[in-house]
Amino acid sequence: MIKQSYIYILTNRNNSVLYIGVTSSLEKRLFEHRNHLIPGFTSKYHLHKLVYYEQFDHIENAIAREKQLKGKTRAKKEALINSLNPSWSELDSSLCSE
């Protein structure tokens, strides 16, 4: 059985800070971020709004994509988000097939 993996981009209420992460359970990870169960950057800057994600069949591919995106400029990350979510509305992680 293939275990799905995800890369995701979170932002804050003002869309002023971006965070890119990788996980094998997007719903669980979002719950952790939103309830401050993961100390650090996302908690400090109140990054709870899911604005982008991609799904992968292998964790290695998700990790490679995360590294690729982290190396991009903010403008390129914004363009990626705008291509699928131009309003930067909060996405529903339950739409993912976990």
C-alpha cells in the first residue's frame, strides 16, 4: 500500500509570512500547528492558514519538492500559490485523500 505524503504552505492571517513543510498526514499536522502542539516557527508567527499543498506517492519525492520550494524566492512561492489559490483562501485539508 502506498502511503501518501504532502508538502504544504501555511501563512498567517495577513499572508505576510510563509512556511513550507512536509508530512505524511496533512490533517494531523494542521491540527498540531493550529493547536500549538509543535513549538517553533509556526507557533511563534501564528501560521495556521493552509493556502497550498501537493500530494505525493512517496515521501522521498515530497521531501525533494519541499527542498526545491524552500530554495525559491518569495515571489516564486507567491506565484505558485496564486496559480491554484489566487484568493489565498484557507484550503480544506479534508479534501486530501489520506
